Amino acid sequence: MKTCSKCVMPETAETLAFDDKGVCSVCRQVEFKQTTIDWTARRAELDGLLDKARGSGDYDCIVPFSGGKDSTFTLWYLVRECGLKPLVVRFDHGFMRPTLIENNTRTFRTLGVDVHTFTPNWQVVRKLMGQVGHEVQLAGLAATAAREFLPASAMTLVLAGVPAALYERAKGLKESTPVSIGIWLAGTLMLVGLPYLLLPS
């Protein structure tokens, strides 16, 4: 089994790729972040954007929230470190585990934020998951091929857009709507839990 020459992560890790020196894509991403990005300048750029948004309306920003570590840290950082008043937007597809719901509630109460939860029509969710079920094998093959050519972040964005694209096609939409954008934002979470989302027709 092939492993990374720096961190020994195995090739079985999802989306992992190796360069000609045997170093994995995760190590290269870490290296890029530590040596190429000027984080002081990026923080100044972020502060400038936040200053423009702060106090500009009822809410300073909108934070899409899945309940994972990334969105939880982002919400905490904007509230506690940046002093912003965000509106938290959550997409409830009906498959949230009880522990996740409890953690979300504790986070919202601790940070003192307003939360807007969008719950789609269950029949629409069933149809979407049914279509995904029929197309998941093809998507899996596409993901395997894409892993060789696309960075993990780009591939995630592409695959996360599948449910939103199916929704737009089923509705006959010619452009994205708030609903389809919400589906796209939740796409990664939906893909991670795909085995639990495939419903019988």
C-alpha cells in the first residue's frame, strides 16, 4: 500500500493524491498555507470587510451552519472574536442525528444568536434522494476520475452541487434560487451521509 513520504497517510484516504516525490496532497496544502499565504495581510483584509458589514443592518452577516466543526468554529469566531451579530441559517433535510441537534442548540444558546432553519418539502427530499440513488454509481465513478485531476476542495464543490442541480432540473429552473443554494450549501453533509439518505422508491 502506498503511503505519504512525510505523514504516512495511506492511499486509501478519500481524495488523497500523491506528487512525484511521494508527498500527499494534504501535506502540500499545509505547506502552501504555512509558506505562501500572508496571514497578517489576510487578517487585515478580513477586518476591513467586517468593519464594512458591522452595524449595517439587523444582522451583520449570514452564517450557513451544518453543525460540523468548520461552521461551528466560524460562528464562534465571528461572534466571540469579531463581535459580529450573525443570522445563522440551517438546512434541515430530516436526517440530523439527535446528538447533532443537541450540540447545535447548545452552540446557539451559548453564543446567543438568532437561527433560521429551512425545512424543505419532504416529498421533494424523497424525490431528490431517489434520483441521487439512481445516479450515485455514476457520481462515484466520476469522483474516482476527478480525484486524479482536481484538488479535493474543487471536487467537493462539484459533487456537493449534484442535489441542487437535480432540484433545479426537477423544478425546471433556469437559474439558482435561495432553496437550491441552501441545498448546495448542505451538499457536503448530504454526501457524507449518503448511505443513510438513500430511501426506497
